[in-house]
Amino acid sequence: MFLNALLVSLAVGVCYFTNEWFCRLFNDKPIIIGTIVGILLGDPATGIICGGTYELIFLGAVNIGGTVPSDALTGTAIATTFVILTDMGIKEAMALAIPVGLLMGQVQMALFIVPSFFNGYIDKAIENDNDKMFGWMAALTLFMKTFFEALFTFIAIYLGSDAITAIMKALPEAVTGGLTVAGGMLAAVGFAMLLRMIWSKKLAVYFFVGFFLTTYLNVPTLGIAIAGVLYCIIRYYSIMNSPKSLMNQNADMVNADMVIEGDELFND
């Protein structure tokens, strides 16, 4: 268990550091970390399934304003590890991924205080035009947050997997069944959070079209996605070839010619 916990925590640390250092590579998403954990633990298929399942939960988990969203990176890594190394089901582990992610979200907010102690050194490096020192300080503060992110994951896996397995086996069937039902509902909650941000009267019809295709025609999700892409392509070319669009293009060409003639006039 020590080696497995170490591997998963290192994967979490690398994903967190590279995602922050390279300005959002999006390798902290559940589908990415779930697949990586599955490969490291020898069960990539389960890792991909867990990552895809947990991706539905964290779709609407966005840090907007002062909100503290659930940490999808650690939540998915820990839950996927429990699914692969124990007898815990995906939906049961899903119900545990949310509180773990919420706890880590609060820990991250507390960790944001740590870099503030280095503000004096950073200000001094900026005043002295010491680019190298500034870079090292930025790397150091990010490394500290990465270390605690990986440490939390290691402790949760190394000390928690056996204990959680024993607790899950000791729980009555009514409680485990409730966790399974709750886990199945979390995906719907994630979609609802996402729809709440993008919902509008103009987009509502597309939502109901997808619902109709899935419910009554049994079209799979991939088929609906492909149909949506094809519709966007058709819509794009229909707009570009419309008379209004051609008029706009002609107007742009006329404006461009006027700018060129004006430039030549001033050049003379």
C-alpha cells in the first residue's frame, strides 16, 4: 500500500505543478488523473471509467469569485485508488470523492497564506531587477503548495483505504444503498450546475433535442455529440454563404481599400 500511495501522490503532485506552472494544461481533470492512476495501479480500464464518471460530477465545480469548489484532482485520485485496490464500487467511491475534494479545497485556501510570507523577498527581487531570484521564489511557493497536495493524497490513501474498506463492510445495506443512490445523483447535479451557467432561451431547444434523441430514439451520447458537430459545420457555412454575410465581406473590402488609399495619400 505504501508504494501505491506514493505513486498516486507523485502523480497528483506532477499534475498539479505542471498545470499551475504552464498556465492551465487541464491535466488536473478527472479523466486525466483517473487514467494516470489506473495505469500506475495496473488497471487502466477502471481508471478511465472512474475518470469519466467523476468528470460528470466536477463539470460545474468552477472557482468563481470567492467560492471554494471541490478539488477534482485529489478527489478523483483517491476515489479511483479505492475502487482499484479495494472492493468499493465506483458509485460508492463517488460519494466519498466529493467530501474529500471539498476538504482539500479548504486546505488549498489555507495554503494560499503560506506564499504571503515570501512577499518581502519577491518585492525585493522585483526592485533589484533580479529575474532569476523572482523565478526561483515563484517556483518555491508553487512547490510548497504541490508538496502539501501530494502529502494529503498520500496520507488519505495510505491510512484510509483499509479503514474505509472495513467501515464500508461494517455498514448496513441501507447505508451502502443510500451511498450508491447518492453517487448516481451526483452526476445529474454536476450537469445541473453546468446548465445553470450556460442556460438561455436560445440554447434550451438544443437541450430538449438531445433529450428527445436519447430518450425516445436511444441515440448514444457520442452520436449526439457527432450530430452537434455536424450541425455546427452546416450552420457555419450557411451563415458564411448568406447574402448578409457577403455584404459584410464587401463592406470590409471597401473599408480595407479606403485604409490603403489613405495610407498612400499620407505617404505621398
